[in-house]
Amino acid sequence: MKFTRRTMLQLTAFAPAMRPLFGQAQPAPGSRSIVSLVKGEDRRRMAAAALQAIDEQIRPALAAKKYVLIKPNCVANPNALSATHTDTVNGILDYLEPRFKGPVIIAEASSGDTMQGYEQYGYNRLAAERRSQQVQLIDFNREAKFKVVPLMNYDLHATPARLAARLFDPDAFVVSSAVLKSHNVLVATLSIKNMCMGAPLHSIQGETPRWTDKRVAHNGVRQTNYNMFLVSQALKPSWGVALIDGYQGMEGDGPAGGTPVDSRIAIASTDFVAADRVGVEAMGIDPAWLGYLGYCGDFGIGQYDLSKIDIRGAKIADVRKKYTLHKDIERELQWMGPMQELPVRIG
């Protein structure tokens, strides 16, 4: 099937219209979410300010937890633009310091070597510099503790995936520290994608046999969108707050090889879906194109309806910059279309 710009527009209109046919559970009528949107010139201060703007939303949940788990987007990649900046993490720690006295864990399961990524991006210094906050660095892959969740493989078969156990820990207050980036399969990657693709584990280099459950979660465009939704359902109960660093986003060949966009914003919310919706708007992307976020909104994981999101701080119209998307965007949007490889009627 050849996807033209006209086809893309038709599918954009078609996808939302189909959702009511599946009997999805909508967010509670009238429910609203709060998102802070900060514009500035100091990445670290902006991260702290975005969290401070929704302090009354964060504190009750934070007070009930034994430790904080910061989940950065820390890909082991030479392009530092692809990873959560240490200034962003320091901003989160600045916010936490007067409010939380327990330990703070920075944890990731990079698709490469997590510990190498920590060293490459300067995360090792965080543990040394923030000793009063008991900061530790953990590689989920090396910790090797997991919960099995059924996902969908490329052939649409249910397949088990091992997801990092700490992300399900009721004692952890989980902070998703993401970056505004375009993506080569899911159009854009923000806080939910950061959580969902950081959860599947893989073997450590040198181990045999080699394996990676990231390939279970991340395969065809249709399957990956649905798997992000399934992982979101599983992880949602432990989510604390989403912090999206848009000081310098990535466009084009995201999520690893793109080029910078100086958006100069930070976004925060205890509703990860709402935070991502504001991020999508700030990137100038049609929100109907992100299947996994639409599913999360449809099934009550968070608020994806912009009219039901209260924004504190800057106005979206004042910070919006239209990001160039990945060159494969037309193929990415094929998740919207009908299944061509299966018979229309059977039986």
C-alpha cells in the first residue's frame, strides 16, 4: 500500500472515529489533569521550577514512599543530545532535597551498556556530588530482577517480556526524566516511551546465550504502539511524576541520531499522558499520530484530551516549534491503516 500525504490525512481522521467501536474505558467524566510548562534559559532551574509548580500534586504521594527512583533516558550513544542531561537530573534532585530524606536511585536499562552510558554522560559524578541524598546508580540489566508481562511479537503472538522489577515497586516514587525527541517508529518519544522502553531487560555483554526482551516490545509499528500501551497499563500504579526536558530537543533522525531544536522548555505532571500531550503540542505534532498515547488516553491511563488539561506557566502557543519528523514518518503512520496481510473474512 502506497502512503501519500492524502492517505495520512485520511487515516488521521479515521483512527479517532474507530475508537468508540472497541468499548474503551474513558477517563472519569470531567476529570482534569494539571501540567506545568516552564520556559527559560537555565536547564537545571527549569527542571526544578516545573516540579515546584505542581508541588501540591507531588508531595502526598512522595511522602508515602521509601525511596525515589529517577528513570532517565540514558542510551549508550555518542550523541549526548539523545540522553537526559545531568543538569536535568540535578534539577530534580534540587527539588527533592528539602522535601524527601530517603535514598534516591537513578536506574536505567539502556539498549547498550547502561554503566557505560552513566560514565559517558557524567552520571557517575552525581552519586559523588549528592551523597547527602544517598544517590545510587543502578543498571536494571545487571540487577536482573524482573516481572514477566505478556506483550505482542511481530507475528501478533503473545510473548513474555521481562520488565525491571523496581518499576513495579510500591515503595518507589518513580520519576520519568525524558527528553523531547522525534522517533523512528512511534513518531515522538516522551515520558511514557521513556518508561516503557527502559523496562525490558537484556543480557549483559559476554553472557551466552545473548537475549534482549527489548525486541519483544519494539518491533512492527502496529505492534510497538500496542506494546507501549500494554507496558503502560502494567507500570501505571507506580508512576510518580513525569519531567520532560525540552531545553534542547531532538528532531529528524530520533531517538538517537537527530539534530537539536532549542525549545527551551520543561514540562511536568503527575499524569504522564497529559505531560506527553503537552509535549506533542509543543513539538507541533498531530496528536492523533501517536497511537500508544491515544490508547493510554482512551483506556484511562491518563488524560489525552487537551481541553481537560490545565496548564500552569507558559502558553503552548508561545513555545510551540514544529519539529522535523523522521524520514520514515509515512511508514510509521501505517499503524492506523487496516491489516493488509490477513484475509478480510474467515470462517
